[in-house]
Amino acid sequence: MKLALTALSLAYFSIVGLCRADFSPVEYRDDIILTPISYVPTMIMVVVTLLITVSVALALTWAGKSGQFENLSSSAETIFDEGEPVGQVTDKFPPHKPRKNKRRLKGVIV
Amino acid sequence: MSPISAQQSALNPDADSLTPAQRMAERAAIDRSCRTPCLVFFGTSMFWLMLGTILAIIASTKLHTPEFMVSLPFFGDVGLLTFGRIRPAHLNTVIYGWASTAALGVCVWLMARLCRVQVMNTWILVTAGALWNLGVFVGMLGILLGWSTGVEWLEMPTQAAFILFTSYALMSVWAILMFANRKPGHIFVSQWYIFGALFWFPWLYGCVQILLLLQPVEGSVQGIINWWFAHNVLGLWFTPIGLATAYYLIPKVTGKPIHSYYLSILGFWSLALFYSWNGGHHLVNGPVPAWIISVSIVASAMMIIPVVTVAINHHLTMKGSFHLLKTSPTLRFVVFGAMSYTLASLQGISMAFRISNEVTHFTHYTIGHSHVGMYLFFTMMMFGAMYYIMPRLVGWEWPSARLIKIHFWCTAVGGVVMIIALAGGGIEQGLKLVNIWLKEAPTEANPSGTPYSFMEILAGTLPWLWVRTMSGILIFIGHVAFGINFVLMLLRRGERRLTPTLLGEKSSSPKLEAVTA
Amino acid sequence: MNKLSTLFVGIFITFVSAWLGLVVIPYIQLGGLKPEKDEITGALMPPALSGSAQRGRLVYAANGCVYCHSQQVRGSARRLPEGEVPPDIARGWGARRTFPRDYLGERPHFLGTMRTGPDLANVGLRYTADWQHRHLYAPAAISRGSTMPPFRYLYKKQRIVGAGTPDALDFSLIPGVEPPEEGYEIVPTEQARDLVAYLLALRRSSYDLPEAAE
């Protein structure tokens, strides 16, 4: 389900995006530079967009089928282990020093 | 941990086979193995950070006080210090000298931790680090002496670029060796980003060196390729590493796994797909074919997907742990950076459309935007990472909590003020330049109104630029605080770390407990 | 997503797509662009730069003029009222917008990203060489309130020989700047002469391109 949604939204955005390229009034268009051959790349871009959309959809389908999306939460936990388990905060401001130390450091900067 | 036991645990990936103490020892050994290369990268990056900040203040001052440092005593007028050389020197120092060097250091450590092997072939890294710094030095000197190539973001003379490229190739070789030797198991999301960045950057850099400098193409095509590169340095080099850092450190510090691993996958692939297409929006309305700009605008708009997924993911991971911002220096910087990433990207998207771009392009607003990205996002992220990594490398606590706080508040406030100044000044300048903000509104007799003259617009930006210089000084104070803390730490002032992991752990350290209690 | 090879293929393909789109295709499209030939005079449009102006480009690059000056006259994305021209043209920065052909042969390009100073795409049509020298020497004296840095290091002081150098700076036209002592003059260095030759060659509105007719 999630997969299908992702693929669909990607396709939707690409197509809408390409049609409405700049989200600006159409009147603007007489300002666009059209060198004689500039339709060729535009066509190429359309084809490329479609190719990308299709390959993204295929890649996502493949990924879903081959189990790439399974056990995701365990992936997220690979950075934890018994030494630093989930739930352990691992960073903190350095403690304020006891008096004796402080005097020694005063000359430098504390 | 001895090599033999390391090998044993490599052969036996079963997670339950090690006791917590062994785990901690293993991690400490990995951290320690990063020590030499990371210190090389971090130490030198600190130097470039200081130099870059000074150059920034000089350049910024020159923008409102053009006679500032034009002549030197004894030397008279010299080209060395003209704005047009100081500014690119600043950019190259902070991009290649500070940010990239720090990024490489963070990469080394993240790679070692995530591949769960000790750093091997340290000599490759040290050589690469030395070469990298040599390259930046040669390049910066070249720019100041007037041998700049004149291409923005690539001003360093080709000789320097060659040194940098060699160094980078060494880094890549090392990274591949690390990947090949990693312990079996999942590849964590941070590793994808690092892997991508290490692959994308040399391609980008090599490609533009050839197309712009060695076998240069002409005119407009140069512009297109130039901005394809310059935007991708941010998008495919700094952003992935910044995000890799956030994806590792936010869960690690808060002790909570990433909220949704699924979102992180979506974020990564949409970033890879769309960011690389963004460069063309720097040439909106310019002398390039309209389709290039349109495609880039579309891709920029699509960036909403990776940005929002990352933002949601980090926010939901942080939820319930925001109180830790008070107690953890790393988290403060990293969360600040992550929030700025969202801001920078949304701002970038909003600037990409033709209508908004017409106003913000060619103004200080764009400069402000790049500082949101490079400073508030990336640099803060690197600060956060260094606060986490350094104690683990040298087995020594940061000497002074107060200096950390000074560092955070000066850079955060200074950064935000700078952004506001540049954005405000930029919008004013932009609206006036395109005759939307008029000096006299249209009347019957004067149907198009009276626009501001160029000199009036220029005068209007000056107060903003003054504020920007002030904010630069504040940022510099923050950096000095960081530098002092850094040096004191290397000089072994402050608290020794008593256990291999730690910081704030209810650990076996009676002394620490007594102190915190 | 735990196979390195899969990851690599994805990373490679996504990047290749953009590389093809933003590097290769524009190069194919624009790489073959040629200067237009004027049918009557046979002159090339855009004209080739003289040797001095070519060297001037390098001076322009080395001293970072591009960080404050753009060289492109833009159209406007807004719907402008009838009879109104895009703001760049209204400011007098050019009679028409610029096109890819205007930049043929430029290595490096100076399209620019910042307008701390005015656009220079057509600055050669606006000022004389003498004005340019005076302005480069003391911008704030020529344009009151200018924040352009003075480029005095591109000029040198020398003893006047005979009638003096023709392009020595005329201090009576530079208000508020001390002239050199009696018997001396300030003359442009070779670099300054090249730079000004380049600035004077920036006249993109002086010829018409077929694409401008649309």
C-alpha cells in the first residue's frame, strides 16, 4: 500500500510538474527562448521523466517483493547494542569541576 | 580489544555473544583507532574555520566600507586584499578547508563505527589529509595572488584542484576498503548517505574540472555546468554527510531508534533523484534554454519530499526528548542543524520559482540562503558531531561547559542575525531592483511610477550589511570559544574520561557520580 | 537495502540521469552554436574579442569583478503592463535581453550571481575608456556613495616624460582625490589597459541576433 502510494505520488508530481513547469502565468511563455532545435531535448526530457517514473515504480515494487522493506525497525536498532542499549542517553555537558580542580584551571580559562 | 577477538566476533555476528562490557570495550577500541586520522582532519579544519571567519569579516566589512584594508602599511596598495579576492578566498577556505575537512573527519569516525571495524590503513587517511590541506593552502594562496580561475566555487587554480582530487581519490580507496571489511549485517541509513557522497563528489569535481577548466566549454553551457556543480556540492556532498550525522547522532544521543526507517529510505532516494537536478534554477530568466530552468524548478519543488520526510522523521524521533537539549551539547547543535536543514530547503524551494527568483536572484538574499545551508545547517551539524566524537577519541572530557555554551549561543544568535540581515536586505534590494517597490507610486501623470535609482538601492543595503558584519564578529567570538576548548582538551585540561563509553552514564565512575550529584 | 551493489546501482543511476540532463544534453544542444554572420557587412555577431580584451577577461576574473557584477540582461517572469519593458532594460542595462549566442567563446563565463553593482553586459556602450580608468582608480569619487573597491593597484605613478602619457589620469575630473606630486603622473598598468579594453568590448546590444526578433 505504502509502496503504491509512493510510486503514484512520484508519478503524479513528475507529470504535473512537467506540464506546469514553472507555476507561473502562461503569458510568460512568449519570453521563452526557443532555439530551432530546442524541442528535441524537451521531448527527451518527457521520455526521461516517464522512464524515471516507470523505473522508480519498478524499483519500489522489486524492493517490496524482495523483502527490502521488511525488518525495518531492526535496521534502525543496529546502532544500539548491549553496551549502549536503547534508552541510554550518551551525551551530556561536562560536569562542573570540584573546587580544587577549578583553582588549578583558573589561570587558563573556565 | 585484541585483533584476535575482533576477528572472532566478526566470524560470529550473533549479537548476543558479547557481554555489555565487551561491547563497550569494542566500541572504545574502534573510537580509539580513529584517533590519528580524525585529529588530523579536525585539527586542520579548526585552523581553516578561524581563517575563514576572519576572511569573512574582512570581506563583509569591505562591502560597506570599501576603503577598509585596501592599502597596507609599507606595501601601499596591493591586490591581495581586494574584495574580489578575499571573498572567493573566504568561500574556498570554508568550503574546502573547514567544511569538507571536518566532513571527512566525521565520515571516518561514522564509517568505523557503522562498519564496526577499527580503522585500517591509517597512513592512507593521514596522507589524504595532508594532501587535502596542501591543496587548500595552495588554492587559497593562488586566489589571493590573482591566479583565480574566475569560475565561482572553483576559483582554486588547477594545480590545487589536482592535489585535492588526488587526496579525494585516496579517501575513496580507503572508504571502499572499509566497506569491504565491514561486519555483516544491516547497512545503516547513515552509511548510504556517506557512500553516496563519497561517490558523487569526485565525479562532480572531476567532471567540472574537465568541462570548465581543462577542456572548457563555452559561454552559457559553462554557466549551466557551473551551477550544476555548485548546487550539487551542497546537495550531494554536504547535505548527505550532514544528514548522515543527524541520522546517527540524534538516535544515539537520545537513545531512541529512528522513528520511521521507512521514511528514511524514501528521504534518501528522493534526495538522490531530485537534488542533482536543481542547479539550473540559478539561471532563471538567464541566457539559457528555458527547458533547463523548468526542469530544475520542477526538481526543486520535488525536494519537498526528502525535506519533509527527514524533518518529520527527526522530529518524531526527538519527540519526548527535547529536555535533553538542555543537557547535551551535541544534541543542541545537531537539532539546531537539523531544523536549519528544513528551513534552508524550504527557503530554497520557495526561491526556485520564476516569480520569486526574479526578486531574490542577484541580491544578498541568495547569500543569506547559502549561509542557512552551509552555516546554520552544515557547520552546526559538524560542531555537534565534534562535541560527540572528540571526547571518545582522546579519552578526555571537554574542559569547560561554559565555553560550550558561549560557543552555542554566539554562533546560533550570530547566525540567525546574519540570516535575517541578509534576507531583509536582499528582499528590499530585490524588490527595488525589479521596480516592484517604487520610490513614487504610479499616478495618472506618471503611470509606471518612479523607480529607485541604482545608487539609492545600494545605499539601502548598507545598514543591513553593517548588521551582517556585527553578526560575523559574534560568530567569530563563538568560534574562538570553541577553539580554546579544543586546544585545552588536547592539552589535557579538564576531566579525564574514566570509562570507555560514557558521558552522563550512570557508570562505574564514582568520581563522576560524586561530581554530578 | 542491505546489499552494497543495489545501493550503488541506485546511487549511480540517479546521478547519471541528472548528469545527462544538465550536462550532456545542454552541451549537445548549445555546444554547436556558431556566431551569426551579418548579411550586409559580413561581420560576426557576436564579434571576436581583441587580444587586449582577451587578456582583460583574465584581469576581470583574477580581481573578482564577477562577485558584484552580472553580465546578463534578463526578461521578466511577471506579466508587465502594456508598453512596459522588463526592469533590466528599463534600467538602461541593455536594449534587449541576452541569449546563449551572446556568450560564445567565453571561458570562463561571467554570467554572475550578484548585483552589488550594475549589470555590465553592455557597459561598453555607456562609458569611455578615460571614464573607466578614473572610475577604477577612485569609484567613490566618480559615483558618490559607491561601494566598489578602488583598484589603485592596477595603476602606477611615474615621472612625466615630455608631453606625458596620453592615458594618464586627469585629476581635475576626479573630485576629492589628491593628485600626485608635481612632475609625476598616474598611468594605467598593462593590466588596467587590458581590463578597460575588455569593458569597452561589452556591447551585446549593439548587434542583433535572429533569436531576439521573436
